Amino acid sequence: MITFTAAAIKKLESALDSEDIVRVGVVGGGCSGLSYTIEVDESSKPDDIIVNLGKVKIYLNPYSSFQLRETVVDYVESLHQSGFKFDNSKAVKSCACGTSFKAEKDSPSPPPGGCVTAGCPS
């Protein structure tokens, strides 16, 4: 299951309203094939997988949940940049900037229609 560090949870709690839905997932693209996403959405989907993080709930579609199943999400701040950092132990390749990855060889195919975004329509 995807996990979040204390720093990532703290940042989410400070940035969100209690009713906000946070979607974490993957989209096709980037230099390695799949890119990470984190966004606020307005509604949940029937097949969402929900991860409770105290005051914050994270919503993932089944495909993203599989691709991110052993990922640790951190929030980092430096003089150069700040933001969420994904450390995906199941990625077989990542780009230098860490925003995209290549899935495992035996990874399932994206859902029909090619939609792999965090908020794919059902």
C-alpha cells in the first residue's frame, strides 16, 4: 500500500479543507512512461481505494493503487524546489528528476481507453 511520511501528511493537512478529496495516481507520459499525479478532486468514484491519513483521505483508482503499492510519498523543501517526492520501489526505471517511472515488466495494462489518470471517469 502507498504510504506518506509525516512531512507529506502535515503539508496535505495544512493545504486542504476537510471536505477536499485528494487523488494520487499515475498518468501516461513523462520520459519513463508513467508520471505521478497528486490533485484535489470534487467527488469520489465507486471503485476508489481510500487510504486514511488522519485528517486526510487519499483516493486512488485500482490501476494507480497497483502501480503505487510500495511507494513512499514525502514532502521536501530545498532552496532549489519544494514539493511531493515519490519513492517507488516497484519502478524498474525512473527519470533523473523523479517525476516519471517505468512500470515493472509484468505490470497490468492500463484500463481500456488508455486512461490511467488519478481521476479517470468510471
